[in-house]
Amino acid sequence: MVIVASILVSCGTTSTVPITGRKHRLSVTDEYVLSLSTQQYSEYMKKAKASTNATNTAMVKRVGQRLASAVESYLSTHGYADEVKNFAWEFNLVADNQVNAFCMPGGKIVVYEGILPVTQDEASLAIVLGHEIAHAVAKHSAEQMTKSSNSSTLVQLGGAVASAMGVGQTATQLGTAALSQGLSLLNLKYSRDNESEADYMGLVFAAMAGYDPQVAVSFWQRMSAGSSSQTATWMSSHPSDEKRIADIQKHMPEALKYYKPAGTTTTTTTKTIKASSLTKKKK
């Protein structure tokens, strides 16, 4: 088991997350992930109902494009120029009352109308979109796919090893079930870590685009006020609102280093923008 676990860890390629510098190994290729993303996004958009509010739709696209331009400029000048080709940004507002937004790999981002009463202004919307863009830039979907695949392999191996050692069928089933549950809880933590990383990176991206990152605190306070989740943090795929706000406040001094009001910055033009999830905690 230890040998195979080591093999799983060594498989794939090492990727470094921009801004945070965190390294992770990915066993799925960009091409594979982007292919799946394009297919799933296309299927979703066929069923989704686009917002009929032209003003809000234009706002989502405008804020999204401004963020994407700043992010691509940063990537191009900080050693990630090859990553820019993976993005075909698209920002869509859909008629849905959920307080939510999500991002597909490659930069396909959907905002639900239900979150706009919580964002209230463009700067807070930039916090949401920055968070979603961060999921794509950090390749969180590929990371979760890798962890899921490795967990599945370990569970199957555990059953095979137990059987080969002559362990009874009932004991083997109980053991593999326990292993599967343990790995699932571990991956929840990985998901929480990804959300926290996206929060931090989203702050920085918003600041780079000329939006005041300090609005993130009041935004998450409004999100918290509207949340009725009772799920314990260790059983949730997202950090608690309290931890989220505390972490954002901790990272604020660093994010502010990137901030210059829009009127004093020059926005880099990028290619025409085409469109993992902010996700309010599950109720």
C-alpha cells in the first residue's frame, strides 16, 4: 500500500499555482480537462435561461473582462505565458435565484442572478468573479480529479490486498468502506483548502483589476447573514463564514499591495473574452 501510494504521488506533472506558489501534482492533462469542461459547459448552457436584464448582464461581462485582462497580463509577465492559451473566457448571467456562481476549467464562468442582491456593487462582484477565475488559474478541478482518481485506486488496491492476504469478505468490505470514507473526508479538506486559496487569489486579482479588495469583508458578512448552514466545518467542502472572513482580513495587507484605483491604472487589452464554484455553503 505504501509503495503504491508513493507511485500515485509520483505520477503526473508538477504544477505551481500563481500568486501562492503552492506546488501540486496533476495526473490529468490540460487538454483532457478542457475537453470535458467545454462539453459540460455547452450542455449546461443549452438548458440554462440567460438573464433578460441587459444592464446586469453587461455589468457581469464588463467586470469579468476587466479581471481577465489583468490576470492574463500578470500571467504573461510572471512566467505563466504558456497558461494563457488555456483560457477562452466567457462570463454569463443566468436567471436563477440561487446565491451562487461557478467556474469551469478554461474560464467558463456563470453568475446566478440571486447573488447580485448580495454583491450590491461592481467591486463586490469583482470579488466573486476573482474567486471563480482563481479556481481556473489554480487548476483546482484538475487537482480534485487527480485526488479522486488516486483515492479510488487506493480503495480498490486495499480490497485486493486484503483478499490476497486471506482476510474474510465481510472484513474486507468493512475495511474498504472505512478507507473510502476516510479518503472522502480528506478530500473535503482538500476542497476547503482550494476554496481558501481561491479567496486569497481572488482578492489579489480584484486588486490587480483596480477594484478595492477591502469590500470582500462586507460582502462575506452579507453572505454569512443570509446563510442557514449548520454543517460542521470538517464535514463541509467550504470553510466556515467566520474562518473565511478572518482569512480574508489576514490576507488583506498583501492584496492591497496590488491595488491601484482604476483611474490610475492602465488596463491591458486582451483577446475577446468568452466565458469550480463560489458556492454559498450548502443548506
